[in-house]
Amino acid sequence: MTTPLHSDIATLKSEIFAQLGLDPKSPTGQISDKQAAEVLGLKPSTLAVWRSTGRYNLPFVKVGRLVRYRVSDLAAFLARRTADHTGEVC
């Protein structure tokens, strides 16, 4: 039996808050591009390339030069990208 996607997202959100040292009981809705890169194990410049090319469907908020990511969007992105196998049949 598979776990519903929404519970995976809730778990991932909790893990993201813990990784960044944020209090999940008083969560900030958005995090910086540097924090998002840290969560994903990337460089902020990689996220900038993804934003400009549309390589991955990772929503972001931009006001002027300020870029923010919603923790819920990051958790959903990670849930969509989670795989059980590589697709190869042995």
C-alpha cells in the first residue's frame, strides 16, 4: 500500500523546517533562494538557471530582485521527484 502524497508532503515540510533550523509551529511561508538551494543540495546559481530556463516545475515568488520559495512548493517538488527505482528491469 502506498502512502498518500499529501502525507509525504507534510513529512517533507517538517524535514525542511528541521534542516533549516526553523520552528514548524511558527513557520515562515517562504524561504530565500539560498535556503531553497541548501534544502535541495544545489548552488543558488543552479536555481537561477532553472528559473530562467524553466527546466523544472519549481514555483517561486519574485518581487523586484527578491526571490522566495514556498516551503510547501519545495516539499511538493521533492515528493514529485521521489522515485522507487531507476526504471531498469533486471
